[in-house]
Amino acid sequence: MKLARGFEELREVLKMFRCKMDVWFYESEVDEPSKLIVDELIARDIATMNARPAVR
């Protein structure tokens, strides 16, 4: 998989600061699981979805 230019630049910046990422997450990998978490929090009345989403 060829990384987008932005990812290549990010990796170079992190390398300059000697920062090593243990794991890289891509939006496509976490999009659906995160929606399920939000649905669960709403169902448990821990979070709300309105004009200004909030965690209680």
C-alpha cells in the first residue's frame, strides 16, 4: 500500500523527533467499531447526541 504524501511527511517529522509509533490506526479500520461504541454509550445514557454532543 502506497501511503499518501501526508503520511510520508508525518513519518519524516516523527523520525526527526525520534518518535516511534507502536501502532498506526487508519480511519477506515476504526470507523465502524467507534460507531458501535457511541451507540452503546448513548443506550447506557452516558453520552447524548444533539446539537452539541456530550459525555455525561
